[in-house]
Amino acid sequence: MSGIGKGIKKARLHRKAATAIFFESNGGPTRAEATVPEIRFAVGEPDLDIGNVETVLEALVDTCYY
């Protein structure tokens, strides 16, 4: 596994992004969907490479039902 994959797995970024999408998409007053900046803000941490968020989102699009 590459270094990027290990970093994503260690940060549990897929789970965090899916959770952020779920909460941002439920009951929002203005929009019914989460935006990429909202997801970045929700999962961001000091040591996280924020560029991995797009990688995770692409993987979720390919594997998730909804």
C-alpha cells in the first residue's frame, strides 16, 4: 500500500468524510447536499493532507450506493 493510502486509512478519512456528508446533508436550512469545502472543514485536522479529501470522495462515489 502506498504512503497516501496508509495515511488515509490511519486518519480514517473515508469514515469521517461519509459522516460529514451524512450530517451536512440532513436537515440543512439552505441546501440538501454537502459541499466539498464543508467536507474539508469537517474532516480537517492539523496533520491531515487536505488534498486527500478529493481522493476519498472519488472512492466514496465509486463504492457507495447513495
